[in-house]
Amino acid sequence: MVYRTARCGLRVTRGQRRRLFGLLRSAGDVWCCVLKLNAWPRRRQDRPLASYQELCRELAASGSGTFGELDSAGARSVLRRYCDAWFAAAGRRKGGDLSARFPRRRRGMVPVRWYAGRVTLDGRVLRLPVAKGCPPLMVRLDRDVPCPAGQVRSVTLLFDGRRLQADVTAEVPVARYPSGQAPSPERVAGIDLGIIRPYAVAGPDGQGCWCRGGRSARSAACTCAIPRPGPGLLPAVPRNPGSRGHGGGGSTAAASGPPRPVMRGVSARPSTKPPGPWWTGR
């Protein structure tokens, strides 16, 4: 069995959007509470509160309704995320990586995850669990999930790309073939990388550099030098004195006369102040 995750957008009303953002902000409150709870032992140089079981006990002692419409299962997913980040940093520091940092940054919104049995998926209609006493929250996905509803194992609510989205994770069985009917391992599948545009940049071997960085940008991984034009390569274009930098339309008499000040009351006399670097403010 393997796990596959499909990201789907949410089609919600204004009220549903407000409630979904409320769940994400409540999850952020849980994250900040855990950081504050661990700040006190750290100041006393005591043992940190990083075990998932200990954090769940603290959550149960806080009581229901402490974090708005966020239920206990969604709050425990935030605790699980914190524990994974803390123990991952501890393992890296134990291995000698001193650049690893423990989670101490506050977050306004944190993704919330619910496992199978808590959420209900019927076609494109997704029902999310909320705290006891709150009205049910039902949203609609913008596309069908590419797996049966019985294989869904978890649903994660998150805000990414300025949109509310849901990651649906399903448990998919690995395809098995009878003896002699499996695909040949010698066959190679081709992948279309899209449009690759050459750029007029000389590579190490004198050939053109085929960097793929967009329509008019080079790749960040390219080490080819960019040739700069030397003096005399670009022809000098004479400027029309009547255009005055506005693309034409001016008169020769207006160009030959004295320049007018840009603003009233501002003198056009040159400044007697010696020029200085821009960071000194002079």
C-alpha cells in the first residue's frame, strides 16, 4: 500500500470562508500556546514539554471550547506537528548539526488535519468536524477526488496560494501483475519538459547556453558568464531636441528657451552643497 495526496480547492460561501479561517486561526492559537508553555521551562532551564502525550494532557485539562470551533482532533494534529518539528530538530542537533533550530516562531494560521472517521466525503461534498455545540460545517470541493471515498485516510485544511485548499490523502494499493505480464523494465518513458528557449549567452564550450528560467530570465543554477557590450558596440541615437524626453510633439522654440521649474517656488539654481554619498542623506 502507498499513500497519495491530491490537493483540491474549496468552493465556499462568505460565511463558510469565515468559519474556515477561524479554524486555521484557532490552530495558530494552539501553536502559540505550546510555544508559551515551553518558554517557562526554558527560562528555568527545566525539561521541555515536547512529548505528544504530555501536550495532549494539557489540552484535555484546558477544556472544550477553548479554541473556538476547533475540535480536539484538529488541535491534536497541531500538537503532532509541533512534536515532529521539535524531535526532528533535536535529532539533527544530536547528530552534530548546530544550525538546526527548535520551533519557536509564532504562526497566525496553522494547517489542521483530521483522520479517517472524523471527516465525511460524499462525492465533492466534504463535512469537517467542529467543536461540540457548533453547527455542522460542509464545504464543496472544486474537483472530484481521484480515489474512492473508502480509501481516504486524512484530510488537511490549509491556506496556500491565497486560496483555501484541502489535501486529501488516500491509501492506494500497489498494482500487481501476474507472472510474465509485468511491464518490461527496459522500456523508458519520456517526459515532456515543456518549451526550452535558448539564450544568447556563451557557454563554457563557446556554444549557446540552453538555460531554462522562463521567457526572459536565465536559470539560477547556470554558471555561464553574461557578456556585456563594450564601448562602441551600441550605435549612438541622436535625441530630438524638440521631444524633451516625451516621445516627440514639442517645438524647437520651446526647447531653445530657458527651462521652466518643475514646481512653483522651487529655484532652478544649482546647489552649492558638495555632493555626498546617498546613504549620508546629503
